[in-house]
Amino acid sequence: MKTVLICHANREIIRHGTAPWMESFSDLVGIIEIEDKPGSRWANVKREARRVGWLGLLNVVAFRLYYKLFLSKRDEAWSDERLEQLKQTFAPLRDDIPVLKTHSPNTQDAREFLESLEPDIIYAACKHILKPRIFSIAKTGTLVIHPGICPQYRNAHGCFWALANNDLDHVGGTLLQVDAGIDTGPVYKYLRADFDEVNESHIIIQQRMMYENLDTLAQAFQDIHEGRLLDIDTAGQPSREWGQPWLTSYLRWKWQARRRARQRVPRLTALQPASPSRQ
């Protein structure tokens, strides 16, 4: 099974932790490493403002400032520790794996790079929305591991919004295939992991959904490639796009989490639903 990883250059845990994991169960034939252009952040700000309005954007900016001041160092330490565990678990990457550095995975250079590699599966661990001319190159399909349960929590920060909405049964991850929509492709597997909602941020919680399910995901990649894993029927389920975290929502979530802890209400880790499957 030939695979390609698309990731951001500054995401160390993915570039240097996820890539060796992929090489452990597949033939990792290439990596697309994204280095965002200067000014791309401003474009993202304007896009979010169109989605939630300028008052909502202020809530987003307030959370980002709060996160940088009070949460980021702990999260970075957690990621660094998990990266070291991954390095100890998986062998270093081969030196001959080709790497394309680009500002976008949708460029002509990226397309030609992927076509030359002829991958069976592309794993898109990036924030960019892939164009059909890119995600359709993979013979089996292009997969994402979404930090949220789809279709209920599509787009950005699904774990955060499930927690903020007191919807603990939908805190998890989703392995799905990329299509022309936003997290609307076939769903193959739901991912769950234990977490501490009082003391952990949503970033740590959403990363747990992937890095504590690596064996399950490796087998799922193989099963999808060989046609043994059917997608889960999600027809009729609620579907909604979410965006960047709000400070008010974060504070409400943490207040609810502390209250639940005081009341000692057990949090049930929901199992993957036994939904009917289809070809």
C-alpha cells in the first residue's frame, strides 16, 4: 500500500511522529510539507469574520489570546512528550522519501508530485481544503482523521464544540474520506479515548483521539485499501459546520466540567455505534 502524507511544516508531532507511523504499516512514498504564505492568517481571519460576524470574531481572538497566555505551554509540552514516545516506538524515516515543500497542497507542483508517486492512499493532516484534482489522485482515496464526530461536528474543532455543548457522547474523532464538501465524505470509523476535561485542553483531548488509536487506524487504512472496511451509514443524522473556539464557550465548558467532577457524575466513553454499513 503506497501512501503520501500532507502536513504543515511546523507541526512537529505530525511531520516527525505521524510520518514514521505511516511508514511502519505502508510504503510511505512521499510527503507534502506546507509552509503557509505570509498573509494567509489574515485571509483566515476574514473568512471567519464572514462566518460568525465581527462580534463573534472578537470572541475568537479573545480565546486565542487566552490560549497563548495560559494553555499553549502545557499543550506544547504534551505534544513534545508524545512525539518522543512516537520516536521511540517507530523507526526513523528512510532518507530517500521525497519531500515537496509548498505553500499549498493545491498547486500544480503538488499535483504533478502526487501523480508521479501514484499513491493508493493520501493522508491529509492539514488545514487546507483539498481541490478535487488533488484528492482524486489517490487510487483508494484521500483520508482525514477529523478531530470531532461527523456529521454532527464538521469543519473545525469538533471536540471543542462537543465539550462546550455538554455533548460528551460526541467527543471523539472520525476517520473519513475526503470529498468535495467539508467533512462530508464516507465515514469509516469513530475514535474514542479517555480524557480529563477538567485539566486538559481541547487540543490535548483531540490529539488523544488519534495518538491513542494508532493500531486501530493502521488496520483501518489497510482494510479500506483492501475493501474490507465499509463506510458507516450516517444518513439522517444531524449535520453542522463549526468554527474556531470562543472564549465564552471555553469558560462555560470548564465551569460545567468542574461541576460534573464535583458531582462525580461518571463520563461514559461511548463505543462506535453499530450502524448499518453500505458498499
